[in-house]
Amino acid sequence: MLSKMLPWDFYSKHPTTIDTKKPGLYAFLISDPYLERIFFDRLPKKDLNLALYSGVDITKDFIEEHFLNLSFFSNTDHIQVINAEGIPAGQLTLLNEDSLDWSERFMILCFTKSSKAFTDFAKGKNVTAIEIEEPKFWEGPKLWQFIQKAKGVNYPPEISRFVLDNLEHHSESFLWAIDTIELNFEKGKINLSELQNLIKKEKWDFFSLADIFQNNPKNFFNTILKKEEFDHEWYRGLFSFMQSHLVKALSPEDIKLKAKLSKYDQGLLDLSEKWSNHQIIASIKFFSELEVMAKSNDQFLLNHLRMKLL
């Protein structure tokens, strides 16, 4: 059964995202990659020892090997799957069958896009499905308070007013603002004028990077490699965002129905017309691989990115 909840409501009820005392099959639909990071960073990974896979890895053979044809030497790790929309509908149906025993294992599927396959899967009696709803545009102050709580900070009113008045009300901007504050100021000693200069000078805009990738993929990799500090978490956020961005370009029908298009909407339409579905899907798969590398702090990620410049 599918439950729909706003980020702050789910967070207050499920501080560790899942309960380690309740094993089973879980499916999360979180379209915002930054909210996804918040919730999945809070998974009790030390207790569960989650093995990480991508949706394309979940084949019939994988399910049989890990859940059906178990032997003394079988791998019985708990499993987390990113980009679960890449799992074929037939395999989702197989995961929901009664022949699979979920009494002692966790499998956490992380979807970034709704689909008929997800909707049907979420109705299964063996799955706990949760959709984290995106906040409405007027809920920016609530989102800012939630992001602060999730990051363990609580800023003075004047700092909050500055953030709300000068940044877009979405999780990327709010998380970036908090990271900027924590990197540059001691606790309780935030200088507003200095913060204003920092935000103007150093913001990495993922939307602008998406535009660069659309027009010149090689220039995109050249740009992100200029980042002074090599931060796996930052790269993970970017690669997750790029997948979400490209997935939207695969299905532009909803965008075309909008009465007024934003600059971002128009960019998605341009991308859907300029690139073939094959090119977009290949790029989604590539960014999925990069995200897995970033999440596992793979030491070869930087070299992998540099290869794209050759």
C-alpha cells in the first residue's frame, strides 16, 4: 500500500527512514535528489550493512540468486537499490510474490520517478511503499526549517530571512546555503555581509550545469573538474540530479501541458527535441554508474571523469 507524506511529516515519524526491527521489502518514491540524499543518509547502514545496486542490476537471475535459490554460500546481505525505475515490471512483480521470504531481510528500492509499474508494485501486499511529496511553492519556509533540522542546525531569524529572500525555495539551494555557512563560520558567529558575498561568489548551480551538459557534454565534465575540493558527496548530488533531469526529458508531455513554461521547462523541451531517447537513456545509465562510484567513495571516480575529456 502506498503512503504519501510531506518531507517533514515523514521525517518526524521515521527518524532513521526505516525501522531495523521491521525487515521487509520497501519502495520509496522521491523525485527530488536532495531530499533523497537526506532520507537515505539516515538509513541505519551500520546495523544493516546494505549492499548497493542500481536498478539495471535487478534481473531475474539476480532475484533467483539472492532470494530464491539460496544455498549455504549464498549472499544474504540487505540490499539498497538506487534508480529502481530501471527494474523491469516483470522483476518488480517477482519481488512481490509470496515465494520470497522477507522475515529477516531488507530490500530498499529507491525510485525517482512515478510510473504505472511503480503504482502497480506499490499495491502489492508484500511491499511498504512511501512517496515523499514535493513541497508546494508556498511552503518554502517549512522546507527551510525542515532542511535545518535534518542538518542539525538552527540559524538566527536574520539568516533565515536572508536565505528565504535571496535563494530559490528548493532543497538544493537550502542545502548549499547550510554547507556554505558551516564551512565558513564558527558556530554562532555568522557574519551576514560576508555570507552575502560568499553566496554570490561561490554557488554551484546544478541547473546551469545541466544546460552546459545539454549543449556540450565535454565542457560539462571540464567544468565540474575545476571544482577546487574533490567532494564525493557533492558529486553524488550532482549525478543524482542529472539522472532526475534527464528522466524528465524522456517524458516531456506533462511539461507541454503547462500554461506557462519556466526557463527550466523550456530547456527540458529543447533537450527532448535535440537528443534521441537512446542518447538520453545512455546518459542516465552513465550518471547512475557515476553515482554508485560517488556513494562508495570510489578512488577511481576522478580518473573516470577525466576520461570523458579525451
